[in-house]
Amino acid sequence: MRTYRLYGLNIESELELWAPSVEGRGEPDVRMRLGERREVPNLDPPGVLLGQLSFQGAKGYAVSRSEADYHIRFFGNCDIVINPGLDRAIFHLAPDADERLASLYATSNVLSVLLVLRGQHVLHASAVCLDGEIFAFSGPSGSGKSTTAAALHRRGASVVTDDALRYTLTDDEVECALGCTELRLRENAVAAASADQTELVESVDQRLGVRAPWWEPSSYSLSAVICPEFTEEGPLALAPLQGRGALIALIASNRISCWNDANLMQQQFSATASLARRVPVYRLNGSFDRLLTSAGQIELETCLLTLSDRKPTR
């Protein structure tokens, strides 16, 4: 049993997480436990369905609320039961499920769902700190978020999080929290990894895990959100998104986009609109293959380092 720090929470967990240990630093905010294995049907979990997400036409996971608990069901693989106080989660794996799936679910979807249910905000984004500035790369699955972060990590940037960025709205800026710094890359993106800077592992979902070291930033302020939209050719370049364009891009970048509960949908939309007003949003265009080269990585780094001179007018 260890206590980890992730997304601004102290998490006491039986699951192994890629996060810094914070033993003895106060009471945990969340406790995670492994329960007994049991069959996980391809049916919605019990209670009122709050949201459901499918992956390429196949069932992914669903979130529900019953009188006694919240439930997250990864169809066929794992049931997670969360108490009404949102501070205890028990993972029930299917009899033949790989135990590593519990850790994967915990650091991405489960904690993201839990944060949203607690009234917090989570962007579907990977983020790095470059020259003291935190840049988030956001978008739907497969858009190149983790690859872009890995490419900049190869250039010396520190990894803030992968796949999920918790953010907090203040009066005039946006603060973000450190998340899981294991970047999970698809096969076509492994060239972005730098073995001399990181630990490389095979992820349970057949991706390459790039384990960047943990660190403590001097500032948690989010400088910009960049939405990758790669093409087959062309130099890497940033184009500012303003007003409606920025809002639409961020709506497509919410970490949990499957809600059908009106209150949760309103909460998420309000936070997204506030984020669009506070932080510059850009579209990243250019060749994905170029991003995997040293020349392309230098090109992107140069674009980011000059952003402060050309932030869009809102």
C-alpha cells in the first residue's frame, strides 16, 4: 500500500501507479483497492446511466449512479465501485483480465470521472513544461497529443501529464496539476521517444510507455492549449483559434465527453467556455512524420517559444 500524488489528490492505492510517493503527508483524498474478481457483463452498470463511451463502434465504458454507489464499467474487463463520498474506489477485474488494466484505468478514465463528479475540470490533453511555460496538447483519441509531448520531451521539456490534464479556473488564469508522466505511444509514433532520457516499458494496451521522471514546477499556470491536426506533408506551424473556433476545439477536448446527465453537461460546458476566455488556443498544423524528426521537433519548439509575442486577441 502506497500513497501517491496525482491530479492534485493524495491517493492511497493497492494499485501500482506511475506517480510520486507522498507517504506521511496527511490523510489521503482517495483510497483505491482491488476487490474480488467477478464476471463483468456487456450490459450497462446498475442505476441511472450518467454517460457511456464507445470506441470505434465497440462498447468502451459506462458511468452510472445508484442509491448506494457510483459505478464505472469497462465492458468485459473491470467494474469500479465508488462510494457516495467519492473518496473510495474498489476495482473488480474480470476473471481473465490482466491486473495491469486496473492501474491503466485508474490513472486515466477513473480519476478523470471522479474529478468531474467532484465538480473539477479535466481536459483530454497531454502537457509539457518548456522554458518555464506549460503547454497542453488536446484533442480526441489518436490526434497526436502524447506523440507531440514525447517529441518535446526529447528536446528537453518536462512532462506535466499524459492524456488527462486537471485544471482550475482562477480570476485571471488557469492552474493545472501534475498527472501521470508515462506517455503512451502508438506503434507509428515510437520514433518520438528518447530512450536516453526515459524508461521505456510495454503498456498493457500494446503501446510503448515512455516513463518521464517526476518533477516539481515553479509555476502551475497554463500558458496555451494546442490542438494537433496533422497532415501528410508540410512544415509544423501554429494558427490561433479565436472565439467560436477556440470553444469548439476545446469542447472536443474534454477528457470525459460521454455525459448524458444535464447537470454534468452544463458544468463541463461552463468550464470549457471559461477556459477558452482565459487561455490562448492554437491549431497545430503540419506533417505528422515531420514531428518524428529532429528538424520537426526543433521547428515546433521554436513555434512554442515565440508564442508569448503573438497571443491572439480575445
